[in-house]
Amino acid sequence: MNEKLLEEIGLTKGEITVYLTLLKLGETTTGKIIEEAQISSGKIYEILNKLISKGLVSYIIKEKTKHFIATSPNRILDYMHEKEKELKDKENELLKELPFLLAIEKASEKKCETTLFKGFKGFQTAIFEALQELTTQDEVLAMGIISRKEKQYNIVWQKWHKERVKKKIPCRMIFSDKDTDYYKMFKKMKLTEVRAIKGITPSAIDVMGNRVLILTHGKEAGCLSIKNPEIAQSVTTFFYSIWNVAEN
């Protein structure tokens, strides 16, 4: 007998041993089951009760003593079908609850979604993914911008801002240096306002919709992307406190 199969449909090893013993012995008492199946007397009634609840064992009382009988092996198929129905019912219940669970997941994502992108390629992925989410209802706020960094960063930012302008998304930029060619280029760019203040921050910080990007350039390039409306609002407030005192 493939006992593993019986385990897979939900019977324990003890239940399988007792059931097969009862099939072999026929109608019998607990004493004979314990002796034949090598089951402890402390567990026998627990196992028998579980088998009775599954419809695999029944009993009769003779002279005030319970005699147990294994039901036909065909009952195992019935038990399987009942389990299948239970699973189907639970599946239907889960389908009803699924929208609620998905709503919880979505709400959790809205609370705070943080991703760290490493290296130059990760840096590019972070800023262009953020751009894809932006609409004309958003405004990009950027501060801590320096002109003198590795050329590849300035090139990728120029490409990024050209795409931003195509999407008609406005931007305000606070540079940490001034009067460079890089600064002057943005000064002339459409949908772009530029101001400058020295020593604002060692890293560039951008607000893009509900997302805040903290960007580092150079050999240890990377971007920490935080999607959270409350954090974005806090950084926006800080940005405008700097913007109002920065040089035009």
C-alpha cells in the first residue's frame, strides 16, 4: 500500500496505521488495535476520533465496550472529494476577500516605497523610471546641483531634461555653483527656472511627484528613491525655503 499517497490526501501516519490495522483485523476493540498497530494507549482514542470524524471508522457498542470498524476503502475517495469541495469553497471565499487584501497591499506600498540603485546604470534607471511616472500636473524640484562632475552625468541629465520638456513638466533647479556653461544651458531651457546658492547640500536631492531622489555622483554613484507623499511634501517645503533666498 502506498502510504505516502494517504498522507498526501490529509491522513497522519498514526491514522494510516490504525486504519490499515482495522481493515486487516475487522471489527475489534482498542486493546487489539494497540497491540497490532503498536500505538500507545494514550493516543489511540485521539486517532480513532479523528478517523471517525473523517468517516473512515465507525463503531458499535457490545456489552458496554466499543468495537471499531474500518469503513470501505471507497470512503477514501469520498473523503478526497470532500476535501476538494472544501478547498474550492475556501478558494471562493479567498476570491471574495482578495480585493480587500490587495487594497491593504496597495495602501502599504503608498506608505513608503524605498529602493536603492547603485552605480551609473542604476542611477540612470532611477531617474528615468521616476520621469515615466510624472505628468503635467507634477513639478520637478531639484537642489544641490553642481556643474563640475563627471561628464557622463551631465550628458544623461541633459537627455533627461529634454524628455521632461517634451512631456511639458515644469522644473525648478537650485545650483550650488553659478555662471558655468551647464548652469547657463538650463537657464535658457523651456519650462525651467534656475537659481543658485552655495553649499546647500553635499548630495543632489530631487522631488518628482510623490518621489524623493537622493543622488550621489562619481565612483560611488547611486540613488536612493523614496516614494512617500508625506516625505515628498516635507522636502518640497524645505526646497521652497531655500528657493526664496537663492540668487536668480
